[in-house]
Amino acid sequence: MFTLQALIFERMKMYNFNSGPAVLPAEVLQQASEAVINFNDLGLSILEIGHRTDWFVKVVEEGRSLIKELMQLDDSYEVLYLHGGATTQFMQVPMNLLDTNETAAYCDNGIWGSKAIKEAQLFGNVHVACSSKDRNHTYIPRELSVPQHSKYLHYTTNNTVEGTQWQFIPEANVPLVADMSSDIFSREFPFSKFSLIYAGAQKNAGAAGVTILIVKKDMLGKIQRKIPPIMDYTKHIEANSLLNTPPVFAVYVSMLTLRWVKKEGGLAEMERRTNERADLFYNTLDSLNAFIGKTDKRDRSLMNATFTTQNPELETLFLDECKQNGMVGVKGHRSVGGLRVSMYNALPLSSVKVLCDLMKDFDRRHG
Ligand code: PMP
């Protein structure tokens, strides 16, 4: 097994810009790997203990309380660990909150939001409050239409694929529901303005396999539909997130990751680092001729930066050079192409520096 120092040294050779699953803190990897061999000095692996043991229940309790503490949420909220990725929430949210004859408003700002709209239409009426489809979702609209009778307004705070992020909270006199999969825990945020938040853990909050769901209790129990228990938030709440076998290891890694976030200085410190990384990257991008940003400057994502090369033929060349220099995850999402770098909480500033140096050098040769 690597010591922490050796692990950090090994990892200095790679620069991980993957969009998710994504870079994790070295110490989280080390703690998680130790727990696979010997969890809490029990002589058992985390993979071998029952999910209803006191040992694991403590993990769930610590993880849920860290989430609430970091987000500064009071007891009117419940935190759940669920299966099936954020994608399952595209259906589970309307299934739990929206009756067949009711309307929910949705913002159509990227591929994930569009998928959420399609799924919600299976359960009730969807009113599209705003759309950025006209320009391939490269900006965030300022005008929203939200019918007063909407059950909720759903939006994706950060569009992982297109590289845009809401830098403001949409005005609506209805409960807010947000997919925060790719920017949760990256900044200080008025989370208590939201009635429901969900996020796959595999970007800023741990490993793939678990979805974090935060819901205000007064949103629940208001619909007529019969819901299978495994899909019913109230059943998960009653069972303390142990309705069935949870993804034990993913829950554990998520808890370790949030312990790390807290130890490093909480969301204020994450926000400082987020801004530092994004400022460095975008300032470099804007100073070069060889590359162009894909999105409107004011709506740029501080997590996922999307860009292209001025000359399309240079893209493959640049990707090759990234690969040769140990930089992974720089290729854009398959649906939009181009280039994308993801700069989540655990990405060291030094990785961004190395990338920016390569971009500058590439610009000198090809700009
Ligand atoms: N929403 C957003 C904003 C995402 O970035 C992703 C995945 N990248 C999803 C939803 C889908 O998540 P999952 O693959 O965990 O279902």
C-alpha cells in the first residue's frame, strides 16, 4: 500500500481534468483504500460489513450531518443517500412531487436539463420556463416565465457538458428544485432557498454509485399517485436511508470526501480555490489566439470550461500533446465535441498551471 506521501508523489505525474468520475483528494483515496483492507481497525473490510451494523450506521449519520452542516441546513430538511445516479432523479423528483394534473416549470439549459424535462412529462405537465437551445446552450437566459401555479421550478445549476453555470438564483415565487451534480460543495451558496437538491457524488462529493438528495419535508406527501416504496422519498426517510442495501463503499467515500472539505476550510475555502482555478484558466484562455471559449463570458462555468481551437485541425494535435504530458479528460463531451476541462474541488491549482503553460506554449507554436 502507498503511504500518503508516496501516493501524492505518484499522482503529481497525472493531471486529471475528468468530468466525473473525477479527481479525488489523495488522502481520501488513501483512507478509502485502507478501509477496503481493514475498516476502523476491525479486521474487516468496509466491503464486508453489513449495512445495518452500528459501524456503517455511524458512517451514514456522519455523512448526512456533514452535508447539512456544510450547506447550513436546519432540521426542516432531510438528507438521503439514493441509488441510480442523478438520472434516476429526473423521474423520481416528478414522481414524488408532481401530480398528473399539475404543472412544474423547468429550465432547458443543457442536455441534463432537457433529459429532466422529458422524464417529468411522463408524470405531469411541464412548462418550459426558459431555453437556451437557440444557441446550443452556450448561455444562461435572463428572462423566465414561471406560471404561478407551478408546483416547483427545476434547473441545473451547472451545465457540465456545455460549460455554463447559473451565477444567480432564478426569481420565482414557487419552490426551487435543483440538479447540483456538478457544482455542489464548490462554493458558499444559499442552499436553504431550495426545496429539493440532488447531486450524483462523483464530481465534488466522492465516488460514483450514490446520489445525495436533500429535501424539505414540507414538499412531501402532497400527491395522490401511488409510488413503489423504493422510489418514495418518504419511505427512504422513515428508513434513515437504509430502505434497502445502500452503495456502502460509495457512501463511505462520499463521507470521507466531505470530511476533507470541512477539514480544508469548508465551502468558503472551496469557493476560494474554485475562483483561483477558474480565474487562472479563463485569463489564460482569453489571452491566447489558438483557443476560443464556447460560452458567454458572464455565464461561464467555474467547474467545467468548454473551448475549442481556433483552427479545428489543431484540436487533435492539442489533445495528443495533453496526453503526452499526462493530462487526461480534456476532450469535450461526445454530444458537443471540442475541448473541456473540469476543475472540481480536489483538482490542485498546480494542474491548472501545467495545462495553462501547455496552452501558452501551443499558442506560441500555432496561434
Ligand atoms: N446532471 C448533471 C448536471 C450531470 O453532470 C450528470 C452527469 N454528468 C447527470 C445529471 C447524470 O448523472 P448520472 O450519470 O449520475 O446519472
